[in-house]
Amino acid sequence: MALQSLDIAKRSATTTEPPHARKTIEVAKLIDVSKCIGCKACQVACMQWNDLRDEVGSCGGTYANPTDMTDQSWTVMRYAEVESEERGLEWLIRKDGCMHCEDPGCLKACPAPGAIIKYANGIVDFHQENCIGCGYCVTGCPFNVPRISKKDSKAYKCTLCSDRVAVGLEPACVKVCPTGSISFGSKEDMKELAEERVAELQERGFKNAGLYDPAGVGGTHVMYVLNHADKPSLYSGLPNDPTIAPTVSLWKGFTKPLAMAGIAAAALGGLFHYVMKGPNEVSKEVEAEVEKELEAEK
Amino acid sequence: MTNHWTDIKNADVILIMGGNAAEAHPCGFKWVTEAKAKNKARLVVVDPRFTRSAALADLYAPIRTGTDIAFLGGVINYLITNDKVHMDYIKSYTDMSFLVKEEFAFADGFFTGYDADKRKYDKASWEYQMGADGYVRTDPSLQDPHCVWNLMKAHFSRYTPDVVEQICGTPKAKFLQVAELLASTHTPDRVMTILYALGWTQHSVGSQIIRTAAMMQLLLGNIGRAGGGVNALRGHSNIQGLTDLGLLSNLLPGYMTLPGEKETDYDQYIAKRAPKPMRPGQMSYWQNYGKFHVSLMKAWYGAAATKDNNWAFDYLPKLDKTYDVLQVFELMHQGKMNGYVAQGFNPLNSFPNKAKVGAALSKLKFLVIIDPLATETSEFWQNYGEFNDVDPARIQTTVFRLPSTCFAEEDGAIINSGRWLQWHWKGAEPPGEAKGDPEIMAGIFLRLREMYKKDGGAFPDPILNLTWPYKVPHEPSSEELAKEYNGKTFADQLDPKDPTKVIRKAGELLDSFAQLKDDGSTASGCWIFTGAWTEKGNMMARRDNADPYQNGQTLGWAFAWPANRRILYNRAAADPSGKPWDPKRKQVWWDGTQGKWVGSDVPDFKVDSAPEDGMSPFIMNPEGVARFFARGMMNEGPFPEHYEPFETPIGVNPMHPNNPKATSNPAARVFKGDMEAFGKAKEFPYAATTYRLTEHFHYWTKHVESNAIIQPEQFVEIGEALAAEKGIKAGDKVKVSSNRGYIKAVAVVTKRIQPLKVDGKTVHHVGIPLHWGFKGVAKNGFITNTLTPFVGDGNTQTPEFKSFLVNVEKA
């Protein structure tokens, strides 16, 4: 393909130098939990824009539904009832989904060339046509986001509406959010907006209000304004200090080129097997490779 | 709303009580988040449950369902005793100095004049003392024990913080925190808004709850002001339009009223509704009633409405009583109705006591359903197992289902809670055989008219003479109807200052209801809408959001009734001398050089009446001022009093423990048989309340896949303490029963519902979302109104959906 609307900055399992002649602004989505009412308009917008329809499920005893992310639900609301001495009861509501890490563990872990893409604007996107369904992105993600579809055994997650952003529109969830809890713009602008919001929350008595843009993954392109930034885990287990698992870092940094050869061999050698049995066989081989390398490190 | 959605951003304090704006009005709630972010506004939520609104609140206080009068009465007492009232405001703008008849009294839970057998009051003593000059007597020194201020002080002095805690279960410290924050807006530079909804209206004392809130806002000087007001967030799209157009049984368009059966004299009918000013120099705007009424009759009956036949007064039905929904279903249940037309209406789900509603529908000969959806009502005769356990063989009602369009498939105006008439354009063609409601009704009307023409009838005139000027008679267009509501003149209108000049030619559309006449020369289908579609075009379609004063009044956006006015009573935003109470919040003020009222809004006042003239801001009241004392206008008394819900978890009114007849609203109408169907706390110990969820709209969106996905299955909410007592875990199926039936649903066990200590007893709440039924794509569920009691508010008859008793068991 010739130059696309969005430049590719990183591509899974690829050593070719990405283009960088064009100048791209880094984008970010800012989710202000202090304005979020958990109405799920973002869930519906996501479903409708992306042509996704989950099952009509069941009530699991909470307001959350669908109860978890799936290949059809790329974002879900999470509700936590938290009691503290200082503030009494709080109902902490958080929109969960891909954080679009600057240093994406999924992409690092992915052995399939071009299945995971990071655009120059920061959006991390899955290209399912290249996905082999190995599930490594799931292991690589510190936020437990990607989901493997039972239908086609490929990994799915929020695209940050890369198709909309590419043509100058905001993500669908941002457009519909009724309370202005979700904003979208350059990462710089979003950080500035976050500062304003944090100051307002501090004035209101939330001393530990702050921005969630965790350094352990190089910062994220989906950020949260939290009333309790000192305790992200209060928000239904948002990681306090997310990092990429050592296995994945190692895989990317040192072992991956070796294993790539292994994949190539396996892919060529077992082409017929791959077609008949499906892709997960490959992942086992890759996994064995990594484990071997890790053993060797020790 | 006295104010409107955008205006919420101007508030310093926002009280959400009797509603859950974040849940039920998420789009409007953005103005709450805006006020918080830009205006440092503080949000207070008072509710039995810690709601989605409470999740964003600065202060939350729990309250037992149905006890809001005690809470607000407590606030009123707090304001008065702590001198936190806006004294300059109430002195000039309320009836506080008016003298009430000496025989008026309140004792043992009753006001004077109560007849226990009829459950009705003789309201003769609930009136002012009148002077020889024909005006109300007043005592500006406020010394007279019979002045409204002293009566009110005495009445509310009983609502101490301890009494609030005893009745509402709100911890005293919490109540005082709320009271203090609300009281902070009594200064001219701070304003509070109140957002309420059906959590206040759906009680046997609903109207009185809202009155208590209005009294509190008057005391704080928050009425008529940007960021203030008493704001009803309407529960259905365009339900504001329904009341504006007078679709309640006793109303005519524009809040005019039908005559009662004894009102056969036209002049007396008008005179009663066009009161003379009760104080010198006051406007009493309803004196124009005759102009609005005659113009309405001209719009309906054209040439057939003449001065000689009193503008077709005899064509109007004369009511023996109101025919509210409870009354209608009572009559149907008694077998006194043959047919019923349910248009955009799903009574099997929407009315209380499903068993009674289903039995009533079974007695009809025919039922016509006009709806875009296949409603439960249209299949009330069909067996859906436990959800609708009926025997179709025993039901003889013929049901006609006429598919109609939904709002997105038609052009027209929708009126929002803020009284804005906003025109919209159809987004899609209707599917299949669906027709617009006007087309369906025109079809029925034209055939009826043919039958009357052919066969005659007892009194065919009102049908035969109805104006029907539409280009395509069987399909009146939204544009034609809108112009008809707006109104036109039949004769040239001359400039009152220069009668040689014609300012409007015969046949032209009118700009304002001030141009309506009672001589038959004008027509208007709804006087408050005049100005919505003028010779300049469709004002409702305007989309100019210019906001020169940065206060969100945007006079170029759509059209707000009346007269494009955005905030009602806005003369009260200025002090008696005509200067804004708060120079930072300029709304409407007196410009001495121009000799008129000016500002960012259309003045709600006689525009050239100088402050020295002494005209007061509440021009719709003959008093000219706002009323703390409601005179005879409310059925249960001129001051609000706490009465228990008809199904009370404590069985006694702590205000009147020795008078069992004053336990619940003594003036509420209860039909024979329904009193017996009320449950007692012994068998049904838990206080239940019903409500909506954000994910759904009423009984519609369970037909929509996206909504069904995000909230698929019926559930009820119970607190952790009750769940532990009953051995119920989150996700368990539970059976919730009242004295009228049961439902089964999944239990959501939550910290957000806490047990309350009320009158020495522990009261648990059970929260019951209402969206499910046996039609649609969401999981089938029970009709929530299987549980609710068949009794309504003492004035409006809005059913008491918000407070009743249930038991809960593991299913």
C-alpha cells in the first residue's frame, strides 16, 4: 500500500524501518472518571460504529453488562463500590478498554508480522487478517485487554476508532459521551485539560486527584483523570504500576529474531498442518522457543 | 422547568432529589458536570439509594422513600430559625404579609374543614382576609398572628432535625450538612437549582412535595433567577408538550381548563378563570383568559363559533369529575366502558396493579392500540406463562393494532422539559404499514364524521362543525398543525398607537399571544405557542446558539413558550428597584433611560412598568406575588404536611401518632376495594420503590438489540444487610411480592442501599427497575407494576409508584 492516512510507527514481528518523513501529532483520549455516570453510551457507540453485537446476556448481580470485554465488546464499564473512613461510600465507575500504550506489550509479544500496528499518532491497532490467534498479545498486555474470538480465533480490541481518527473524527465513544467525561485531542492538549480537571478536583477535596498515564508502559494514549490517583486499583483493578511482563520484554529484545526463524521454519514446514489444524499450534512452538531462551538466560 | 437545561450551568448549588438525573436524564446531566467544572458548583443528592447521580455528588444523604415533605419541611424550619432566608426577596415577592382568615387552623393532622367520610375538605377557611377595598388585607410588620409568615413559621417549627431523622431516617448530622449547604444560597450572590422528576410526583403527596420545594426556593430567593428555579425533568420525550396541549382529561390547551358540570354559564366560566387583582397595581395576567379561550374555540370551530353561541361553549364537555388514568381503569374494571384507545401508551405495564388493569381490559368490547411497537397491552390476552398467566379463551376483547411511526420517522416539534419547542426533521421513512398518528386519527375522524352526517346523533354539532382545513384531509401535516397552534388573525389588526396603520393583515400568522382577541377575530390552537410559527417562518427550527451574555439563554435557538422566554418569573432576578440581585448574573433589569425592562431574556413582566409602579413579579397570580399559602388550590391543605405513603413500613405517622386517619394523605382518592388491597408491614416489611435505568427508556428499548445487550435481564437491588439476613447473594433469583402479586428477578446486592433507622425501627429498601415485560428482544421479565398500589396523588392522581411495601424471598 502507498502512504496511508495514518503512518505506521511500529509493526509486529517486522524489522523493516518504518516511514518517518511525515510529521504526525500524537493523540490521546482522556477519560475523566469524575464526570462519568456509567451510562454505557460509549459501549453502544462502540458496538454500532464497529458493527459489533454481543449476546443478550444475563444479569450477573451488578450493573455491569456485558460483564467483561469480548471480541464483540471492546469497551465495558466497571463499577466498584468502595467505602472509606474519609469519604464514606463511593461508587467508582471506570470505562475499561485498550490503553493504547506508547510501548505496547501486545505488539512486542506478537509473532505474526503486521498483526499489530502502532501508528505514528500513538494508536495501537490489530490487523486481524495477519493475526494467527496465538494469544501472545493477551499475555503481553498488562491491562488484560485483547480477546480471542471464538468465531475466527483472532484477537480483537479497541482500535481507538483509527478509521475515524484517520479522517479527522473523534472516536465514537467520545462523540456520544453525554456528560463530557471523554475527550479526545493531541496528547499534549489532553494533558493540559487533565491538569485543569485535577486542579478542580483538588479544590473539591480530592487531595490525591491526578492523571493516570503510567510510565511503566511508556505512557498511554488513553489516559484517566482519577479522583484517587494514588490508588488506581480502587477502580476495579486498574493496575497501580503496569509494566510489560519480563518474558515479553525479553522476547522482543533478544529472542524474537531467533524465534522468528523458528516460526518461518515451522510455518513453511507445517503449512498443511497449519491450514488444517488452525493457528494455535504455532503459538506452542513459539512459546517453547521463548521458554528455552529464558532457561538459557538463567 | 421554571428554567431550562442549559441554565443548570449557572447554579452554585444543585439539589437532585426526587429524581436521578444522571440515570434518567444523562444528556441533560451534562449541565451539572458543566456547573461543577466551570462554576465550582456543589452537587447534593438526597435519595433512598446511592444513585448514579450520587456517584458524582459532593454530598449524599439517604432518605426513606415518601418522606420528602418532612425533609424539606426540616430545611424550611432550618432556614427560618437560622435566619437564612433572602428577606428582601420574600418581603417584596411573596404573600408572607397577607392575612389569612382567623378560623383557619391546623390540628391533629387535619386542616379546618375536614370531612372524614367523604375524605374531602371544605376549603372555605383556607382564604385571605379581604378588606373593604376588595383587596387582601396585609400586615407588612408581620406582627399579626394570622399573617402567612407567622402561620408558616408555626407550621414548620415542628419539623426539627430530630423529627427529620425520626421520619426520614436521615442521620441528623447528614441532614444538617445538607441544610447548611442549601442555606448558603440565601445570599443574592449565590443560587441553587433543584432537579426533580417522578421521584417527587409519583407519591400520594407528590404535588405537596413539589410545593414544599418551591417554598424553600422562595425563602432562599432562588425563583426567577438564572441557575435557580424548581425544575421538573420530564419523564418522556414531549410529555411537556402533552400537558401544554392539554391532553389531560380536565385541561384545554395552554393550561386552560374544561368547565365542570355545574358551569353551564359561559360568562361565569370565564370570570372564574380571569380573577381580578387581589392587591393594588397587580397584573393578574389570567384576566386575558377570555381572549385565549375564544381564540381556541375559533381555531377548533371557525365560523361555527360565534358570539351568539358563546363561541360554541355548549360544544365543550362539562366534567362531573376528572377522568385520570386511575379513574378510567376503575370504570373499566367496573365494566362501565366498552372501548379504549391506547395511543403511544402501554397501560398494562404503565399503570399500577397489573392484575386490576388486565382484568379491566378483559371487560372491554374493543381495544385500539396505536403504537410503533407490539406492546404488552396489545397482547394482554395472550398467555406468557408466569409473566402473563391469563386464559385467552376467557377474554372476549377485540384488539386492533394500528402501527404508527416513531418520532424519528416524522417532522414536527418536540417540547423539552425547558419548554423549548424544537423542530426536527424525519430521519427515515416508516417501515411497513406504519402511519403517522395524525393520519390515523384523521382517518378515524373522517369516518366518524361521515357516520354522524348520515345517521345523525344526539348532538352531532361538535363533530360536524370541527374545523378541518388541511390540504390533504386524511393526512394533516405537522406544518399545518403547528401554524394552527400558533394562530392567525381573521381581520386586519391596527396599530393601537396609530389606527391608520395596519400591522397585520387578515389571514396572517400572529407573533404573540398579546395579539389574541376575545371578539372572534383571532384563532389560536394553543395560546402559549403563539410566536412559534410566524410570518417570518418556523421559529422552532432556529438553530442559532449565539449567547451574548454567556449565560446560556440563547434566544435564537428554537422557541421557548411563553413568548420565547427562557426563565419564568425573571422579573424576580432583579430587586424591587429593578437592579439585578447579583451584578455578575445579569438577566433582566429596568433600564430607566429606555423606560423598559431589558436583558438577556424576554422579560416576564409588563415591559414598560417602572419599578415605582409596584407591580410584583408573579404576574400569573392575582396576588402578584408568590404564594407560601396555597389557599384552596391544593386538596390536602394550604401548607404541606408529612403523611405516610399508603403502604407505610412504620404503620403510623410520627407527626400524628394518635390520629390514624391522618396516617396517609387524608384527601387522596381511594377507590372501593383498593384500600383493602394495600399491604401491611407485618407481611410486607420492606419499603419498595420503582425507577428507570440509564440503559433503557421505559418499555420501549427492550425492543432494541443494543439496549438489550447492555442491560439484558430484570433485576432488583437490595442492600447487603437485608441480603445477609435473607441469605441472598448477588446473582441469586429472588421473589418480590406485594399484596397484589409477585415478580421474580436477579438480585443485585449493593452497599448503595443502607438500612435506615426510622421511628425506632430498621427500614430496608428494595429497589425495583421497571423496564421488563414479555415483548421485545431483552430477556422476558415480569411487569413491575404487578406490585404497585392503585392510588394516586391527592391532586393530580399520579400513581404512587415510588412508595409501597414488599416482601423478598430467595426464589
